Amino acid sequence: MSTVGVNATALAGLVILIWVIVYAVLVAGFRIWRDDGRLRLAEMLRRQGGTPQQAFDLCGYEAALAVRRCMTCAHKAQCDEWSGTKRGMETFCPNADFIARVTGPR
């Protein structure tokens, strides 16, 4: 393959990568923009017997990541409909493992 062909392939790959990143940022931004402002992570922690303060005290950086995951989550309607039982959120919540660690036995 010639140098021109390699350069064209690399450029095409770079353009595709940039478009994927732009799309991901736009989708996340749209989810945040149309949100009602509630942080469902705090509600989920309370339903499971924990508190947001407890989460940040135990694992601050992971809690910050959990907040970001919650803000950009595509399953907010399922979260709102969830009954609050001890089981079931694992099927839709990207923070289920984090919540279990924070509210689990110590």
C-alpha cells in the first residue's frame, strides 16, 4: 500500500473517531440538558439505607464517577418507576455495584 493510501486510511480513521466522540458528548449533553435536575443516585442511596454523604466519605472519587454516570444515564424512567426493593435495580442501574458497596454490610 502506498504512503498516500496509508495516510488516507489513517485520516479516515481519525475522522470517524472524532465523530464518535462528538456524538457521545452530544448524547450525554442532551440527557443532562433535558433532565429534571434530580440526582437519582441520592434517591437510590436513601432507598437502600445509605446517604450521599456516606458515599463520599467512603469513596470520594468513585462517588464522583457515580454522579457522572447517574447524570448521563439513559435509564432514568426505569429508576423513577423502580419500587425501591432491595433487588432489581441491577438490571438497569449503572451504579448498582457502587450503591451495594456503600449500603452493604460493614
